[in-house]
Amino acid sequence: MNHVLPAVVIPAYNAATTLAATIAQLQPLVSIIFVVDDGSSDTTAEVAKGLPGVVLLRQSRQGPGAAVFTGLRAAAEQGHEFAVIVDADGQMDASYIPALCQPLIDDRYDFMRGSRLQKSSGGDAMPPVRHLAARLLTPLVGLSAKQAISDPLSGFVALRLSFLPPRLWTGFGYPMHFVAALARGGARIGHLAVPARYPKGGQSHHGLHRLPSVAGAFVSAMFERLR
């Protein structure tokens, strides 16, 4: 088995209480960590600065999709072949990163998506509203991508950076536009069952008030199908 350590991109907004622990889990498994501080008002940037193997990128508040795109573009510009996206709150299980990346390394897929909705994933641990939204959006996002897509709102993914699209929806719901844009670009898309972990602590930035942004991401995804 070829062991290639990927870069990691962490979009971070007011994540000072969870960021250091999240990065500590990642460090043995990755080559470099790009933390994108998306206009935080707390000490997120200061926490990131003091950690080894971390590149801190700062921008005004633009949204999680914009932060992800900033980090992926930086990783690509520095010559990295693969990148994994991980939330700053520790909800992704870092031990799944090698399994998420191996199909890319083996040239079987170009984009691997962690799915919390498969029976073996523990998806029932997802908050009920988010679980319902993911279930309802699954067939619609599959339509935009012209193939079956599991867990369309999952942000735990691994990408072959040569397939990075020219733009990405900036706000919440960006994973829907991401997968549609990659499908349109010819990326081979696979899925890996991963657990849904929602650790206590930190600050949730999701909620019903994000529905307009999620709706916009879905519309943007559908436009990818029509282009």
C-alpha cells in the first residue's frame, strides 16, 4: 500500500476552544494543515499560530465554502496532490483519513466523501433536523451530479487537487455545489461510511437561519447540471 500523507484544510470560525484538540488528532496522519480563519472574533488565529505543522490563512468573514476554497487553493498552489477537509470542532474521526485517501492514491477515485448515512456509519447520531435535511436532499443532489450521492451535506472529504473547480459556493450547504461541480468536471466520486460524532463543547454555526444559504447552494449545484 502506498502511504501518501495528504494536506488538510480546516475552515475555522470562532473555533478557539476545539481547534488545538482537533489538530492534535490530525498531525500524525497528514503532511501539513491549512487553517483558514474565516473572520473569527475569538482567539482562533492565535491558537493556530502556536501549533507545529500549521499554515494559518486569514480572511474576512465569507462563509465556510469560501474558507474551504481558500485552503484548497493554497494546498494546490504549494504542490500538494491530495487534500482532506476537516471541521474544526472535532466531529470528524481523524482515524478514517487513511481509508478516505487510499482510493485516490490507488487512482480509483478523484473525490472521496465521508457518508454518515450508511447503515455502518452511525448516522443515527446526527441531530434530527440535519439528518432529515440530508435524507431529503440526497436524491436532489444526486440529480445535480447525475449519479448517486450519499450524505450530500457531509464536509469530510478527500480531493485530488487537480480537480479543484474554479469556484465554490461560499456559504453553508457548499458540499452540494462542490460535488456537482466536481461531477461536471469528470471527477470519479466514491463514498466511505464514517461515524457521525457531535462532541460537546465548541459552538454550532448551523441552524434554520442557514436555510437561505443552503437553498442557494442547491440552486448553484443544479446550475452545474445545466451548464
